[in-house]
Amino acid sequence: MGKYRYLAINQDAERVNGTVSASNIFEVEESLKKQNLVILSIQEDIRNNFKNLLNKELTGISFKDKIVILTQVYTMMSSGININTVFEILINQKWKASLGEKLRRIYNLILSGKNLSEAFTIESGILNNVEVSLIRAGEKSGNLVEILRKIKDDNLKNRELRSRIKSALIYPSIILVVIFVVVFIMIFFMVPQVKLLYSSFGVDDLPIPTSILITVANFFLNPLNLVVLFLVVIFLILAIRYYYSTLYGRIRLDRMILRMPIFGSLLKGYSIANSMRILSMLLESGLSIIDALDITANSLSNKYFSDIIVRTKNAVTNGKALSVALTENNDEKTAYPQLLVAVLASAEESGSLVSVLNDMYTYFMTEVSQMGENLTKSIEPFMLIVVGLLVAFMALAVYLPIYQAGNLIGF
């Protein structure tokens, strides 16, 4: 949950402002509209977020702990054990202090008469909004165990995808660290010695590559330059952070991220698959299309895709079909491909929307998995080019003055 500052106009045409707590900007927007306020601006309270960051526990729930909890809850409930006994067993296990206390509070809420979805809503941080909504729908339909199984399986798939991407990034990360270390040694140790050697022969004109490295080294060795650089970096971080805290800025930056080479396609595919997954699970659990779109929009991490779903939901609310609404609000170059929209249109006509959404999720997730597996192969040519150019530049910077010094000695 974050803090957001808003400026709006009420029904009396008066300007009002305040601060609200919400998971994202879209929740703030929906809340203010329900109060019949005309929104002028919404900005994330960076000062409050920074304060929360300083006070944040370092022992939050990990993805592994979450899967363990979901697996145990599903297994015990599918065996006929009631929810009270399930959480009594959970709290007697060994967990991190903060997670154990959170589970104990959930157990106490259940004992006090709250159902599982209400307990997870009050004690946020273990399940996300989509998962809580699914559990709530499962409680209403009497299909809670099956919903828990789907949530568990979904988290297992996400963990597998994350593991593949992390594994693919190990090799490039090691190469980058090695490059940084080599550059550091060359600039601060080898090049200055070469300069002294060259100057001892009475020649001050160094080759251009060597001069560039020495200029860079002198810049970083000057404390004043480091202070200025530090302030500039801090200013840029704050400026980007402020821009990203605005709804317009966040949508623009998230759209730019989708256009990045290699990683942009991966993130785009994941966002498409994720929205199909969430929407299909919510519709299958019995929620209406409008509620499902609303929850999906609030659950997507990429706000460019989230904004498309919000506008699609508004069009569906006004009576348009999902495929028509998505076509009107979609940018097929950076968001949902035309093929997907056409398939959804056919699914609506045949009444098989949930099934098709599941198929689309499987299709796009398979593509994302393949991209994740091939990530190292995709990055490797780029890394080889960068390393090759860097090695060539360093060789010229170090050996060219030595070669010229040898010529001077020979002369």
C-alpha cells in the first residue's frame, strides 16, 4: 500500500485535496470517482514511501514461503481438514518471525468468525488482490479447494519462469562484473603508469585512446567531480521517480520499457499472458466481466497494459463486447496483437471465452518461457560485441603508447 496525494473538484465546484492509501493510482482514481470528484491530479507521496522504505522489515514473505503455505493449505483442505485446524497446524511450524506473526493473526481472525478471504484482505502481504478475489469467489461458489489448487499451480508456474530468467541472466551479469573490474584496474593502475613511462621520455602528447582513459581516471579521482556526479544522479533518480509517480508518466515509461531490445518482447509477452491468466481465472470463478476486468487492471504491474484494460472495462460497462472494446483501446504494435483480439471475438460468439483465454495464456506463456530459455543466446552476441570493442579499445590505450615509446628509444 502506498500514499497518494490528490487534487480534485467537488460537486460544489470547490477545490479539494487530500491523501489516500491505495495499492496503485488506479485504485485512487476509482475511489475518487465514487465520491463524485473531478480529478485534477494524482501524485504518489514520495516522502511517505521513502519513510516506509526505511522502516520496512527485511524479513518479508518470500516466493518460496508463499508456495509452501499455499501447498499446505490446499493439501490439508483437500483432505477434509477444516480451515481452523489448517492454520493451527501452520502457526506451529517454524517460520520467519514476521511471517509467523502474520499467520497467527490470520488464524485469530478466522477464529473470530472471518472467512479466509477476509482474513487475507485484513492481513495483506501474503496473497495479492487477484488471489484474494479468487478465494472470495470460491467461498461463494463452494469451490474453494479447487481455487486454492489453481492459485498454487499458478504460483509454481511463475516461480519456474522466474528461475529460468534468473538463470539466463547469470552469465551476462558475471561478464558485466568482470568488465567493470578490468576497466577499473586499467584506468586507475595501468594507464597512469603508462603515462609516467611516456612522460619520462619527454613526450606529453599521448595517443587519443590513452588520453580518453586518463581523462576519465582524473575525473573520478577528483572528489569535487564525484560530489557533483552524485548530486546529478540523485536529482535524476528523484526526477524519474516523481515522473513515474504520476499516472501519465508511469504509463509512458512502462510503454518505453516494452520497446527495449530483447527484454521488451519478454515483458510484453509476460504482460499479455498474465492478463489472459488473471481474466480467465476470475471469469471461471464466477465473477462478472466488468469486475474481472477491474481486478485484472489493478493487478497488472505494467501500467500501460493496465490502462488499456481500464479503458476496455469502461467501454464494456457502456455495453460493448470485450473484443470490440479491446480493439478500440488497443495499440497492436506495443500491446495486444490483432490475432488475439480476433480469437477473442470468435470466442465471444461461440460462448467459449474462458476456454479461449486459457488457451491464449498457455500460448503466450509458452512463448515467454522459450524467450526466457533463449535469453542468454539472445544477449550473448551483444555481449561479445561490447567485450570485443572494449578489449580493442583497452589494447590500443595501453599498448599504443608503449609501442611509441619503443620507437622513441630506438630513435
